[in-house]
Amino acid sequence: MVPLPLPSITRFKNVNPDQKVPTIGVDDYNLPESMVILEFLNDLFPEKNLLPKDPLKRAQIRFAIEFFTVKVAPIWFTYVLQSQDPQARQVYIDNMNTGLRRLNDLLLEQAPTGPYFLGDQYSIADIAMAPFILRSQLYNRLYMNDLQFEAVQQLPRLAEFLKGMTQRPSVQATMISEEDFIEVLSHIGVKKPERGTH
């Protein structure tokens, strides 16, 4: 989770004192944190079947999300904050390739093909990873001359997963616009991309 770097942050303190997104209102209670919200929604709408009934599969999904949020997502966040440092670029690329290769291993443990984490079944794993994947792809396109990670180019299961996740209509409908993405990053000191660099 990252602090909300927007002018409305003072008002948002009333919603979530930690000033982090997402937070949803349920009755008279503001429920914070992505995974808490996802599991709550799964319990609220069990017919959507976002978590398998098999306890081992559920544990594997939770492990994959934990791995992704602890080992992969921070690589991107760290680089965004250090992007003015030329040496940070290669560290970012190398670390992301390493993390994505391990993610590919986790994908193959579930199914030989996608398009989702569990194969053809959409789950909380896909929902939890999608926002980061979308932002990192958008960043690479806008700020890094459409950088493509070697791991994605070399590993068909990983590539299919990323494509399937990002092309899902519900994901596309909630994707941040380029303009808003650039604006949000500018609030944390990331220079706007120059014209012609993306």
C-alpha cells in the first residue's frame, strides 16, 4: 500500500486514518487493505468463486499473493522513487526478471496454460496482482521507452498470464488513465515523461 498523494488527503483521513487506498465503506464501517477487502467480497459473493474450495489451493493463492506483494511489487516502487539514478535502472530490470521468473514457477505449479493464475479460473490471485502489473507496464511504456522484461519474452506461461489479466474487461474498466497516472507520480517527485519518449 502507498499513501494517497492527492490534494484530498486531509478529507481522506476521515475515511482511513492511515491515508492508504483502497478503503471501502460497509454499512457504517470503513474497511481498509486490499486483501482484507478481497476476502470480504469473496465471502459476500461466494457464487463468484474467487477462492477455490480446496484448502491447499487457497493456501497456494495466499502464498503467491504474499510472494508477489513482498518480493516483486516493492522492486517497482523502489525504482520509481529512484528513477533519476541511472544505476538503478539495471538493478530494477535484473530484480524484476528474477521475481517474474519465480512467479512463472508458481503459475506452472497451478496449470500449464492460462490465462489466469489457476489456469482458466479467475481468482483473487489475479485481482490482487492486476493493479501492480498494470501500473508497472504503464510505467515501462511511458517512462522507459516501452521496456519489455526478458522473463516475459522468454516464458510463455508468464506472458499469457500478464496478457490475460490485463485484457480482462473488468480490469480494463478500472485501469487508471495515462494522464492520471502521470499526475499521481508527479506528486511523489517523478518527472513527467517527455513527449516522444513513449
